[in-house]
Amino acid sequence: MTRTKLTALVLAAGGSTRCPGGKLTRHYQGRPLLSWLLERLERSGLIERVHLVCGFQAEQVEVLARVFSKVITVLNEDWSEGLSTSLKCGIESLPEGTPGALVCLGDTPFFSDVTLQRVVGEVGESTSVILPCFEGKMGHPKYFPSWLFPELLQLSGDEGARTVLRRFQDRTRVVQVDDPGILKDFDTPQDFL
């Protein structure tokens, strides 16, 4: 049983260098890619609010997000400097005292509701990092407790959380899930076919 509903951080600021014209507003199966993730988080009773970090194509992303009542958009003006800037911007946008955040990537929207329940269900009173794993590979969404935030705020450039997480394996809980969606991301136009 979880102590509280979680805040989700959705990192959606990147420049989509391998997908000309951007990917988060590009349609997949009739809808903008980012809408799939925002809808899943919106309808989940486990998520209280969503901080959507945007940068590249911020205006289009903000327009797309308006229909979701839980979503608060946060502008990362340094988005071109890499993924770490979005993670830091998202963390800095959280209210003081936030116990942790569920971190999602805008281009990895197809984890299942069951996976979301499993990851959030592991939070409870735990102060562990929680990572979903499918067939030996870690994916998203990931839960980062607040004690990890100062470490993440030290990242730079296009560095994600992986290097920090390696240092804290003893404070990490891995949740096995039967969900290839935790790994399915969209990088190139071919991924949309």
C-alpha cells in the first residue's frame, strides 16, 4: 500500500535529432506519441500530478498537454544541453518535501497499467530506488526517492541517471515485470511504422 499518490516527472524536452520534425508530437496509431503516456498517467489513481518537462517544440507540447488536468508544464530552457538538464529541471519543479518521483520518458509511453501498479506498489514506505526489469533489461518508469535528488542534480550534459544508479545498487529494488513496453522507445521515423 502506497503512502501517498505519486508525482510523475515526464521528460519531454529533447531535440529528437534522429527523428526530423520531432517525435513527441508525431502521430502514432492516430495520436501524438506523448498523448499515450499522459493519458495513462492522467487516468491512474496512483498519480496525483504530472510535471511535464518540455523544451524542444515547447509550444506544441504545452498545447497537447492542456487537455490533461493533472499535468503541469515546466519549461527547460537548457534542453539542448542534454537529458540531465531536463531531469534537473523536473526535480527543481517539485514542491518541497516531495518524498520521491516516478520518472517517465516521453518517448517510452507503452509500459502497462500493471507495470505502473507494480512499481508504485513497491514504493510504500520504502526509500529505495525502484526499477522495472524485463528479461534482464531495466526500463521505465523508474521511482527515485528524494534522497537521490541531490545526486541527480549533479549530472551534466546528456548523462542520464544510470551512472548515479550504479553507485546505489545496494539501495535499489528491481521489480521483474512481464512487459516489453518498459523498453520500447521511439527514436527514428521507422519506429512509428
